[in-house]
Amino acid sequence: MDYSKYETLSFHREGRVLTMSFNRPEARNAVNRNMHAELARVFVDIAADDYVDAVVITGEGRAFSAGGDLDMVMNLTPASLDQIMVEAKKIILDLLEVPQPIIAAINGPAAGLGATLALFCDVIYADENAKIADPHVLIGVTAGDGGAVIWPSLVGVARAKEYLMTGDSVSAPEAERIGLINHVTPQGEALERAIALANRLAQGSQIAIRTTKRAVNKALIQNTNLTLDLSLQLEKECFSTEFHKSAVARVAESIRSRRKAEA
């Protein structure tokens, strides 16, 4: 499989293990328009790669992924919003259909879609200083791109609603305690641990591992099909509200002020 066509995702293959990294470190790996489109293609490519038996997903630099890029959100047109919603559904369903086990290595902040992608992986490691959040509500939109599916599946409905309705972040130790992730690692070791597990799984019985994943994922896929269309439609409706527009403007100003202070 030729992964050189991807611009915002980088790949490293070692043996039968493929590591995919979000590759916009200057923007904390925020998902811009190009990365969103590439995510809507990449999991089909990985699933079809006969030379890969396990996958690791991580982020370049100091973040896993900060979620949706603010410039993308602020410049959406009706047509581009429609396309993003189509892609958003494809990203999650394609990820769930990847037959190879996927291990997340959360090496820093994972927010919004970044958090969603990590939490839909099969096993999740996180560095001890990492934080996980789905802050969609803080900019006035529904947790629509998969958060409403995966958080309750991992931590139960009550805890999921608390985090999704407040947008509060979860520290890695707390995320492990409540079952949101599998393992907390010393800072800087999540990727190493994830690769070690990927190598172990790549050396196991592929038919047994893949069919076990398929069986366990069946209910999750059904729940995703039940919920994702509604959550994405509700999110789409929120983009036209004044609360959303004002919230995005406030966040943009905060970012500009921070960058000016750091310059």
C-alpha cells in the first residue's frame, strides 16, 4: 500500500506493524479540511493492506490531536459542511471495520474528534500528563462526530453525559480509573508500550484476533449506526446558531492573544 499520497498523516512500517501519526504538530495536530478528507480514506487503505497485522495511532509532537481546526470551523460553507458530515460518518464506520487491531498512543491532549478517534481504537495507552476531552458543547454544538457513541460505551451513560454536556477534560489517571482508556504510562512511554502490544498481536493468530475483534465490535457497530446519523444531523443544525458563532469568535480571539503573548 502506498501511503505517500497522504499529506497530513505520516506512516512508519516496521515488520507487520504500521504506525500512523497525525502530522500537523505546529497546530497540535488539529484536523483541518485536508486531514479530515484524508481520514475519510485512510482506514479503507489500512484495512486492505496485506502487509499490516497491527496498527498504532499517535500524534507527532506534543499532542495527539486537538480536534477540529478552528480555521476550518470558522470558514465552513453549506456545501463544505455537508461534505464534512458525510466524511465524519465514513471516518468512524471505516475505523470500526478495520480488521487489524488498532492501538492508540495518546501522547498529549486529545480533544473533540481527536479524542473520538483514540477512544474508538481497540486498546488505548496514554502518557500520564495527557488529557482527554470532548468540548463540542463549549462552542455550542452537539458531540456529534462519535463522542455520543463511544463515551457511554466505555464509561456508562451517566458519566458520559456529565463529560459530554460540560466539555470537561479527563486526566489520564482518571480516564484509566473510570475505564475510558486501558493504561496510563510514564510520560513519553505510551507510544513504546503501544508498539510493543502491536508487535505481540502481529505475532499471534491473525484469524483468531481479527474474528474476536469483529465479534466484539458487532454491537458497537450497530450502536454507531443507530446513533451517528442523528448526532451528526443535530451537530450540523447547531452551526447556524448565534451561540456557536460567538463561542468560536471568543476561542479564536483567545488563541490569537496567547500566540501574541508567546511571540
